[in-house]
Amino acid sequence: LAAGAELSVGVSDMVAKDPRIVDKLKEWNIPVVTAKDVSRNSFDLVLDCAGGFSRFSPRIGFVELTRSGVDKYRGVSRPVFVADSGKIKRIETSLGTGDGYFRAMEKLGYRNFKGSRFTVFGDGKVGAGIAAYALRRGAHVSVVTDTRLCPAKPLAGKELRRLDFRDDSAVAELLKSSDFVVTATGKKDALSAVAQTALLNSRAVLANIGVEDEYGETFPADRVLNG
């Protein structure tokens, strides 16, 4: 708006929204569109997150914010700029998400992380950022990932414990003693049935950082922070 653009704001089921903000946009006479309004092809650019508006047909093209939405753009006829691939996004995602997770946890009353046991699923930009901030707070951090594809690397000057996601027995044993669990794989239904069962029987505080439901639709929503 400050640059003189004609702005519409999109809301989709892919990303959580605050209805109070939607009401405020309408008060300000800013059009609000949904992913179902695909017949509205008057846009020059669509700035998207998680591919919620990939069926639109903007004149110039799309900007996709997160890696989770890239697959939804395969085969579209317009250019797609993937912001997630840029160097600046690595800084924002790793540092911003790691900082944001812990600020949210502290606001919820979890403040003493020293000596606690953290398990992070996924060691991409988001997972690495959360792991780094957990290490700063003195936590013991384990990362569950694809060890065949992701070579071990020191993080924040320390070696993390790394487990392969295919090793169900080791992962289940790890989850039994975890105090905090964060999913950051970017993949829907990422957790195996064995991991789900282990978490249901654990005392861990669970969070999902990705836009996808990584715990799975059969997993009770009330066991994960913010549903």
C-alpha cells in the first residue's frame, strides 16, 4: 500500500489466520480473497505461502515464501520465484524461527530449558535454527532426519545426536525421554505410527513448526500446542 499498489489479502486453509485481522482488513476496505476465488485473474503478482493460491493465474507470476509450497507449483504456466532458496531466507528462517519458537514457549510459561531433552524432527533451515537456539539454552538436543542424505555437521560448535527416521525403535526410545518435541520436516504426516504411539505415551510438550500437519490427522490435535 505504501508503494502505491492495489492490494488484496488472501486467506487460505494452508496457513492459520486471525479472524480479528480479517475483520480489520475489511474495515480498511482492503479486499480479502480466498483460494476459491480462482476466477479472479486480475492480479499482476501473487505472493503466496505454502501454495495456497497456486491455481491463480497472475499476469507476471508468483512468489512462494516457503519450501513446503514448491511442489504445488510444478507445471504452472507462470514464473515462480522461490524466496525460500535465497540466502536472506536462510537467515530469516534459521534465526527467526528459532528465536520465535522460544519466545512463544516462554510466553506460554516454559522458561527453564537448561538440561532439558529436545528432539527436533528435520534438520533443514527451520530445524537447524531451533536446534541452535535450544543448544544456546543448555538443552540436550537430538535431531531425527534422513542420515543417508544429510551428512553430520557441527552446529553452534557442538555435535548433535542424530538419528535416522527409519530407525523406529531408536526414535521411540528417544521420544520416551524427551521433554520437548518439535516437528520441522515440512512434510505432511511425517511421523511414523511408532513415533505417534511413543508420543501419545510421553510427557513431552509438542509443537509443529511447519505449515503442514506433520503429526498426522489421526494424532489428537489437543496434544500439540495451538492444535
